[in-house]
Amino acid sequence: ENAEQSFKIELLRNMQLQLYPSGAEIRREGDSQASCFCIFRGEAIVTHAGVEVARLSDGPGRKSWSAWWGSLDVLGVDSKSCATVVAMTDCVVGHLFADNLKVLR
């Protein structure tokens, strides 16, 4: 909503899309991941030490950034994922890796 169309197009060109079925792990706490991701369709639950801390969704009434996770990972601030993310429904997820992020800067 607040980004130019040309940026949105480049963002999509640099993302890797993947489908996760309901119940699949999208990210595991403690794993090394140099990427962030966006839930384009579906809903996922985020847990830390087994406790739910957030839900990621593209649903109605949600802000566009509420479907993103892993910004610290992709920027290299944290070398290991701080949470586990599991698909609650079938999810279409766009992964953005650190190398691709450099192209967008």
C-alpha cells in the first residue's frame, strides 16, 4: 500500500514462492536462516519456547506487514531463528534471501 508499484514488482521477482500444507514447519527455532518471508495466502502460528507469540496472516483487516517474519534473520542481526513458524492452513509463502535483498536496496 505504501510502496511504489515498481518496488513491488522487483520484490516479487526476487522472492522464492513455496507452498506449505497445513501443519508444515515454515521456520524452526534455532535454525540458521538468512531469509525473511511473507505469508501471501493462509495463516501461520509463531511460537517461542513452545508459547504462541504471534499469528501471521494475509486476512481481512490485517496490515500488510503482519504477514512478514524474519527481518532480523535476513539482515544478519540474528544468526539463528528466534521462533518456530507453522502453517495453520495451506500457505503460499514468499521467501526473500539476504542476497536478493541487496538487489532491492
